[in-house]
Amino acid sequence: MSSLKWCVVAACCLVAGVCAGWFWPDPTRLVFLNVGQGDCAMIHAGGATILIDSGPRDAHSDAGERIVVPKLRAMGITGVDLILLSHPDMDHIGGTGAIVHAFPDAKIAVSTYFRHNHQLLEQLAKWGRRADGVMWLGDQLEGSIGEFRLRIDCPAIVEDEETNDGSMFVRIESGKASAVFSGDAPVKAEDAMESVTDWHSEIMKAGHHGSRSATSEGWIEAVRPDYAILSCGRNNRYGHPNKEVVDRLTADGVHILRTDRDGDIAFVVQDGKFVRE
């Protein structure tokens, strides 16, 4: 297992901030941004900021430019250290170009299994990023951001498999404050991950926007969350979230929060656990 020096990144960011005359007054924060039918979450800890996915972009709208960058600035975020892209679908990576334009020092990290994905390589070129400048992440990595321990697992896939199958699994933890992200990983990927590590977390980012293809009973049992976050667009054409998934979470006593109804969903760390802001 390899290790990333997230703690060094965070420390450098904090020192640079002090020298520039500002200091992060905010508490450690986890925010699920309402980007419509797509995903984007922000983790801010120890003076460093990481995004997991960047929201959607299509011919008519760029969530990175229209939503993510303005919201980050409104929260006082002056720099993004890292953008983790769960998998190369446009509802997850579409806003990246606008974000790296606004925060040019941001690093991009993707599973190594997408290294030859043509859509991703095309987008990297549009963003002005060379493939050799991307952090291509191996099967398992561990590190830290602020007080949080960070674990990333990248399922192995072959070129002709669906990109969803290779979605990155991310877990952050600091005491009881913990959260799990699984991109659009389908049930078979969840099943394969269940025995890899202890996934128990306060917060679960429900897979694939609440699609019936994800968030199985087995995965819910593995995570045992207090909260499930469903990131989906209002009246979206896919019917997300699926009623079976909502019923399954409800039956297990999980408190459901939805970006299409609740807007941005923010948590801060208080007394060693996540508390709704």
C-alpha cells in the first residue's frame, strides 16, 4: 500500500495563508454542494481544501463556473489543493475546467485504471493539463488532511468495462466524524469493497445519485450510516433517487438528506463528530 503526503500539503497551505496575512477562521467542514444532476463535495480541514468531483457540464451550463467556484469563494475558500475525480463521467468531472481556471494550483487525482480513457484525456487537454501532470492513484492509498485520515480505494477495471465500475471509494475519519463516498459504483463494486476495510461512517454519500443500481442492503450494513446524502437534480429525467433505495435507507433508520430538496448540505466537526450546520 502506498501513502500520499496529504498532511504536508495541508501544512504548506496553512503556512502560506498565514504569510499572506489571512488565516482560516472556519471549523473543519464537509459540504455536499447542490450542483443539480451531478456530484461535488468539499472537505476543508487544517487549512487545505479537497473536492470530490466537480459537478456537471453540458452544452448549456457549467456547474463549475456557475455554482462551484462562486460557492467556494462565498465560503472563504481561496485555494483548492486537490480535486479527486471519482470516474470520468461528465456529471462528475464537467466542472473541473472552471475550477482549475479559478484555482490554478489545484492538483487533479484519478484512478490509474482510467489513464487511457479517451474522454478523460480529451478533457484534460481542454483544461490545459497534461496526462503526466495528473496524480494517477493506485489500488489503495492512505494519508491525511488536517485531522482527518483519508483512505482511497480504486477498483480495478478493464478498458471495455463501464466507467461506473471503476468509481473511486473514499473514506475520511477523525474520531467519530467520518464519511464514505463511492461515486457511481454499482452493487457489484460495493460487494467487492465490503470486506476490504471497516467502512463504518456517520455519513454515506449514496451511490449513483440514489439509483437502484447502487446502495445495496449489504453496503448500508457495511457503512451503518446515520446520514445518507442523495445528490440529484430536481425533477431529473432518471427518476433519482429510486424509491427502493429511499425505502431501504428509511427502513434501516438512516436520515436522508437530498440536494434537490435541501440544497447545499453542510456539516462541521463538533465534539469529535459531524454536526449538521
